[in-house]
Amino acid sequence: MKLSANQYPQEAARVLREEPQVRQAVTGATLNFDGKRRQAYAEVEAEAWRRWAEGVKNHVLMNLDRYLEEAEANLRRNGVAVHWAEDASAAQRIVAQIARAGQVRTVVKAKTMVSEELGLNPLLESLGLEVLETDLGEYIIQLLGQPPSHIVGPAIHLNLEQIRRLFHQRFQTPLEASPEALAAVARQRLREGFLRAEMGISGANFVVAETGTLALIENEGNIRLSTSAPRIHVALVGIEKLLPRFSDLSVFLSLTARAATGQRLGTFVSLIQGPRRPGEPDGPEEVHVVFVDNGRSSVLADLEAWETLRCVRCAACLNACPVYRQTGGHAYGYVYSGPIGAVLSPGLVGLEETKPLPYASSLCGACFQACPVRIPIPKLLLSWRQRAVAEGLTPKAEAAAIRGYAMAMTRPWAYRLATRALRLLPEKALDNTLLPVLRAWTAGRAGLSPSPKSFQQLWEAGEV
């Protein structure tokens, strides 16, 4: 995916100005997801579950080398070919080699954010392969030539009328077609792809080191077809996606589903133990697992940012975020959007390439309350902001304004002088004209109207 995170302020403003339907669609979808999460959390001792899950993931990350070696050994014992990719280029080469060796012509893909991170679709298409996204939301945005707008619901920024028009243009369906009719058309076309594909590509929600098991959660059944119908299955797995024991899976599967969509468990859970064995009627002939680093080791080495690697990609923080709801994910300019993107992306690709993202937050803390593994997103947002200042990535005028503000707030005489001066200014000065430092504030809000009297004067007069 093309990186344009530094354009976040401009893109967010453009979406709000030119695409008001995005705000409406995203707000409706995320409020629905978040409401269901709250209900699902209320059914269990959610805080105890979250603290336990945080502890398990911390243990894995602190012993990641050992668990990666254990996972590799058990995957190989199960007949899985294991590959290691230091970066996106290495992962692309590995997948291309598997495709060439298997004489692949058609690829069906389950929803995998790692493949977006690696830019896999353009690579495969450059090799002359047909690539079909099989998640319905992913299929819709593939038809539009767009990246996902959300980790779990990639097309939530689109409304029904937009999808109807798209299917009418592509498949000549009626403009008044029902959602069920549109889904039926997509299902028919994707089923043809499943039947002719030689390779299926997926991610993995979890890999169990103890047993070499790939665990995948879904609601549509497309992952199960993508991983079992083609003769080659390739799973792209971030190195942080490990669990130590098979017994850990039950809570993580339920907690992830509750956080993501408010379900007690995903409609389909696939546990993959390797390729088809002799005498088995179903399953691929080859299973490949590509463990992907692509910046994760650097994040793990960071004394603060390492906690982002606990992320299970449930998107609960996106659903809870009042800022994300305004624009959806495309404005963020990278694969991972919303609160988790704002703290993970700087670690993966560098703060210089993503410096506006940590500021895309009101610091309300809703993301932390929603996160099933208790990633301290508000704390990390502040950490990245502090680093941006320390590295000289913030505007010099902003630094000067902050110094002036600090001087006024720490010196009573300066504070009284400044507040008196503000009350004497004409009202238009506080809109835009005379105080450009307030433009970012007043661009999305009503102008400021200072009180004719200071708080101290009101206090002394007994008016407050």
C-alpha cells in the first residue's frame, strides 16, 4: 500500500468536506460494533479476561525467540513448510517463488492485513496471476481499487447505494437489488474462483507454538474455502501472532470475537494442522507459513512501543474512537488506521513518515477500555508526540507558541496581562484574522468568545 500518512490532516479535512456519507456510514457501523462489544464484555468477567490475555501476550513477546523456534519445529513436524521474511521484499520473493514452483495462475485470498502491509496483490498481478479477494468487503473494495478502511470491516465506509451502483456497473444487477441479492452475485463469482484457484493465501489470528496449529476466525466461510480448496495454502503471519499453549486458544478465540463484533465466538473457526494426509479427502497438498518481521523486531526492541505487538487485530479501538468515526481509515494513509494505527505505524515505518497520526486523537481513553489485551494506547500516543517534539518534527511556530503559553501559565503577572489583552481584542481576532494560531481550532468549531470578566473577577464578585 502506498504510504501517505503525512497527508492525514489534509485527507481528513477533504473527506469531511467532500464525502459526508463516509462519516455517516462509518459512524453507524462502528457504533453498532462497539455496542455489541459492550454487551459481549458484560457477559463475562471482561477485566479478568483482558488482564490474563495481556499477561499471556507479554510472556510470548518476552520469550519470542524461544516460541518462534518451537512453533517452527512443530509446524515442520506437521508437514508445513516454514519460511522467514525479514521485510516486505523478502516476503514477496518467497510468495512469488511458491507461486512459480506450483505453476499457479489463480490466487484466492482471505482477508489478511499482513498482505496489505506487504503489497502482495500488486506483486502477484505483476506476475500475470489472477487475484481474487474472497471476503465480501475485501471483494467490494478490490472492485473499486481501494485499500481497506477498517481492520475487520474493510468496506464500512461505503453505503448500500454505492455498492448497488458498483454491482450494477460491473454485473448489471438492478439498482434496487437487495443486499442478499448482491451477496448472491458475489458468492457465485467467488465460488468459480475457489474451484479454479491453485493457491489460497490467508493470514492467521494465532499460531500455537506447542502444537504448530494455525487458528483463523471468520464469519463468511471464505477463509475455510481459501485454505482448503486450492492445492497450495500460504499463511502470512506476523512474528508476534504466537500463543504458547493450545489451551490458551479458547479464551483468545472468544475474547477476540467479543472485542471485534460482539459475538461469543466467530461463526467459523479453522484449526489447521498441516497439509492433507494420505486417505483424507479434503485439504491442500502443500501448506506454507511465512513468518513476517517487517519492522516488528524494531518495535519489540522499543522500551515503550513494544506493547503494540500484543494487538490481535480486532479493531475494537477503531470502533470506540470518536476521531476514527469522522473519516474512516483511508485518511490515515497506511494499512493500520485508527488508534492502533496511530501507535503501531510509527514503529513499523518510522515517525518521520507518520508524524501526524499520534495527534489524531482526543486522548479520551475509549480505545484502552475496549482493547482486549490492554494496550495503553493513550500513553503511547503521548510518547510518540513527545518523540516528535524531541526529534524536531513539529512546526517551529508551534514550539514557540507552547513556550509562550508555558511562560504565561507559570507567571501570574504574565497570565493576567495575557488574559486582559485577549478580552480587549475584537471578536474576529479570535475567529481567524488576527490570531492565526487558533485557525486549526476554529476551522472545525465555533469561534471563541472570552468572558468580559476574568474568573478571578467573577469569583471576587460572587458571580461564580
